[in-house]
Amino acid sequence: MLIGMTMAAAPALVSAQVSLATVVDLARRNSSAVKLAQADVDKANAVLAESKDVYLPSVMLSSGLPAVPSIGFSGAPPSIATATAQSLVFSLPQKHYIAAARAGVQAASLSLKDAREQVALDASTTYIELDTVNSELDAARQQEAFALRLVSIEQERAEAGVDPLSDLLQARLTVAQLKLKRLHLETRAATLAKQLATLAGLPTGSITPDHTSIPEIPAVKADDAPRATAGIESAQKLALARQRQAKGDTQYAFLPQISFAAEYNRDTKLLNNADSYFARPLKADNFSSGFSIQIPLFDIGHRAKAKESAADALRATVEAEQAQRQNQIQIAELTSSLRELDTLAEIAALKQQIAHEQLQAVLAQLELGNGASTQPQLTPKAEQLARIDERQKFEDALDAGFDLAKSRLSLLRALGHMEDWLQELHAK
């Protein structure tokens, strides 16, 4: 938090290393999706309070004076102040409305958790990719330096008549290709840095990934104790809320409702001469109370409302089932791709090791010579080519490793184990 506040207050500061855990925390606090989900939670809590507060009396005080003196008797007591209190006493549908509101709060809370997990996934993926691209960019710059050295060697060999001009042109083509790759990586790194800074709410370019802060992503599988994700549970709770709402609307058209009401009037003779219209003078203080029983015999509007709520409940139920099926499909797809990505990462790592060993062999032969071997003596040209190839295999291994890490994180979220990753992240 201190790093984030310092960077936000001083945009001109140079880039500093920020851990993955810090970036995830900043992203979750800065995310618009999380803020919107939190607003939904607040609204759901307000709806729940509103559904329960109907049993508490609502008190209203009113008063008024005539613009001109009254003429005759209007039929209403000449009150200068009126206080009323009303509350619901008995309603079976209201019980279902309260249950629907409570399920709505649970759905909103789970949706907030799902939004926080999604932001954590996006921030983690972007952070790891930026760290990977930075490493690839360093390797690409080394490749470009080796290629420039190769051009110098080929220039000398071409001038000496040892190698044809085509070899020099090929070396220059290699430099141009490596330059294009470096430019692409620089553009990608700048884009990722912008995305990461936007997620964390920090100035652009103020975050440098700390590779040591990235924990190892566990290699989970589809059968490793899958849990219901927060998004699926939220959809299920929302469907339950719609079902309880529909049940309450259905019962409203058949069951009686009892309400309580009380009224106090402060009457006055200053407004008109009301006593002349009654057998006895009016009292100044008047109070009345009672229970109101409403039995809906014919209410087409509420019947239509009940049908609307039933349709909403059916839609929410189908959407919850669809979300669960889509998550199962995603798990199956990620599991299948992970097997391939794991093998590709292993192949890339082995190729990088082979290229490294070949480079060491070339360096050793250049330093010691080939002795009595019948093979021709290696030249500095072979060294630069071996160095360029080794760096290329290193970059390929980084790419394969990132693809594997990204798929593993996505599978963690699909299996409902995202919180385990976040706990490991903060523990590191």
C-alpha cells in the first residue's frame, strides 16, 4: 500500500519492483467491476432491510393552514396537525419476499467474490506475462548483439573472399529479423505495462515485475476436488431469489393481508366554525386505530405480476444450469490443452538445454581446437550462430512456460481453487 500511495503521489518516479501480491491487492481495490459488485451488495442489503421493515410502523406527521378562511363545512375535521402510523402485521407472501431478498444478498456477495477472483486472475496473468516478455526482451537484445557481431565477421570474410556475398546478406537479414522481433517485444511490454498500471491504478511504467514474488502454480487436474465457483453459486442463489419472489407473488392473489393503522388529529376552531355542524362541540385531541384486513378477490394486475415473476425464475434457473455446464466444458477444454502445453513446455526446455550444451561445445572447441579430429576447425561465425540459436531456444522455453502457467491459473479458477492460489501468493 505504501508503494502504491508513493507512486500515485509522484508520477515522475522511476519504475520500481512491485511484488505480485501487491499488484493483485491494488487491482482488486481499484477495479471498476469490484466496485460495481460492491454496489450490488449494498443494494441487496437495502432491499432485504426494506422487506423486513414493513413490519415496523412508519410514522408521518402532517400539518397545514388554509389560504383563505373556510366557508361552510368541508366534511373533514378542522385539523391543524395529523400524525399517522402504519405497519404490516401479517402476510404469508411477505415471508417469501424476505427469503428472496436474503438470497439476493447471498447472490450479490458471491458475485462480489467472483469479481475479485476474476480481477486477481487478470492481474496475475498480466504480471506473469510482463515478467516473461521482459526476460524475452533481454534475450532478444543479446541475440541482436550477437547478430551484429556476425555481420562484422561476415563482412571481413566476404572482403577476404572466404565466404560468398550471400552469407553477408543472410547475416544482415538475420539482424533485421531480430530487430523486428525486438520491436514487437518492446511494443508488447509497453502494452502490458500500461494494462498492469491501469489495473493497479498506478502511473504507467511505474511497475517492474519481481520474478521472485511469483509462486509456483500448482499442476491441478479436473479430478482434484472440484468446487463450485463463486460465479455458479451466485447464479444459483439468484435463481433461488427469483423462485421465492415468484412464490410470494403467486400467494398474494389468494391469501389475506392484515395491516395496522393509527391516526391522531389535533383539531382547532380557528379554521372554521365546525361546531355549528355537529350536535356536540369537537374535541381538540382525537385518536383512532385499528386493523385492516385485505382479501384480494379479483386482482388481474397481481396475477399478471405472478406470471412475470415465474418467467424470471425460470430464466434465472436455466441461466444457473447453463453457467454450470459451461464451466464443466471449460474444465474439460483446459484439462485437454494442459496435457499438450505441459509436453510442449518440456520439449522447449529440452531444446534450450541442448542448445546450451551445443554452445558450450562450440566455445570449448574454439578455445582448445579440434585436435586430431578430421572435422574442420570452427570459426567465430559458428560461435555467434550458436549463441543466437541458444537465445532463441531460451525465448521459446519462456513462451511455452507462460502458456502453461496461464492455462493452469485458468483451470484453478474453473475448479474453484482460486482462493488457494491467492493465499499462497500472499504467503510468499
